[in-house]
Amino acid sequence: MAVAVVIMLVDSHCHLDLIDLAPYQGDISQLLTQAHEAGVESMLCVSIDLESYPRMLGLVEGRRDVFVSVGVHPNDRDRHEPSPEALAELAAHPQNVAIGETGLDYFREDGDMRWQQERFRCHIRAAKLAGKPLIIHTREAREDTIRILKEEGADEVGGVLHCFTESWEMAQAGMALGFYVSFSGIVTFKNADELRDVARQVPLDRMLIETDSPYLAPVPHRGKPNEPKYVGKVCELIAELRGIEPEELARITRDNFYRLFAAATPPA
Ligand SMILES: [Zn+2]
């Protein structure tokens, strides 16, 4: 008799508060039930600004299967600027496991980027104050991202280079500072050969998987709204690249998640 294999996935990066809940009658617990039915044990709901943070927290507060972060995304200049102390204070919430997302994005913004760099430094200082890891968004800003992580001593707290789309050299530089590398549904896209090459090389004990939902739905859902329940597609694709079973990659990336985000405990 065949033994049913139970897959246990973690979605290490999603934005639950940005997902349209209309298909679920506005009820997030229905969306989360579907994620559990797809093998998703827990997820990390990532903050993008302080204006939306209270609503985001309110949506998931008290749930054991959803962890949260706090931070201000680098893509929007016109946001309330945090202080390290204010972020660290918000990070004291019992569901909080990380600071972010933060980082540098020279693809979507241009001109004088000092404001972005200052905001990034603020988050690294907050992470050190809070003793929690960083969730890093980095796009077309390789040298400055690594330089600032080094200058601010981010290796003290570590973190993850999330939704990774950069080079193998960048991945190595991040890992040298103690960071993990997280792959999203982009790795399933037809034109992502270079990224798949990176996913073949990142040591398995440094790898995370994520949806970044509601963005970047993996193939075969590409172009549709993304949800945590699709993280299994990312898992299957990378498992195939690495020549291991999806269950094995799920187990490894789940272990990595709870090791990195030490304040997160698996829901009973
Ligand atoms: Zn994100």
C-alpha cells in the first residue's frame, strides 16, 4: 500500500494584507485554510510601511500559523520614516520574527538615493537593537547593498535576501555575511535560466522559498493573483533542479526558516 507523503511547507515571504479576499468572502481564514490544505504549515507576513502595519497586524494577530515582520519598503519614498527605536519597539510583538522588508532598489527608483540608503541603515540598526534578522529587498543595487550591510555590521543579525533575482556573486557575498537566499515563483518563469543556475548552486542549508504573494505567481498560475498555497510550485521546481524529492526540499527549507527566524515556533 502506498504511504501518503505529508508535505510541510513554509512560505517565508508573503503580503497577506495585499491579497484580494473577495474570492474568500473577505475572510482571511478561508484563504489560510486553503494554504494548509496545500501543505503550507506557516507563513511570514511581511510589512511594507508603518501606515499599513496596524491593519496588517490586525488581520493575522493571534494566529499561530502566521508570523509578521515590521519595516518600510525601499520602493516608496513618500512614507513615514521610522527610527531604529520605533521599529525595535514594534518588533517586540510576540508574533514578530524579523525586521523588513528593507533594502535598496535602484531599478524602480532613481536620482539621489541617499534617502533609501539612510532608511536601509535605520532598519539594520533596528534589527541589531531587536536582535532579529533582516528581510532584504535588493534590485540593481548589488554593491551598495553589500557595502551597507558590511558597514552597519548586519552579519551580527543575519537575514535573507528575499525574492532573489541577482547574480551568483551577489548570492555568495550575501551568504558570506550569514544571509540566506530566498527564491520566489520567478524561478519557474520561462526566461529565468540565469536564476535557475543560481538556484542550482546555493547550498541547500542556506535556501528559503517564498511566494511574495500577491505578486509573482509561479507557473502555471503566472499572471494571476498569487497566494501562499502556490509555494509548492516553487518547491517542486527547485527540487527538480537539485535532483531531490519536493518533500525533502520542503523539509530542508522549513528547517532553515525556523533556524533563521528563531522567534518563530512551528504551530502545534
Ligand atoms: Zn515583499
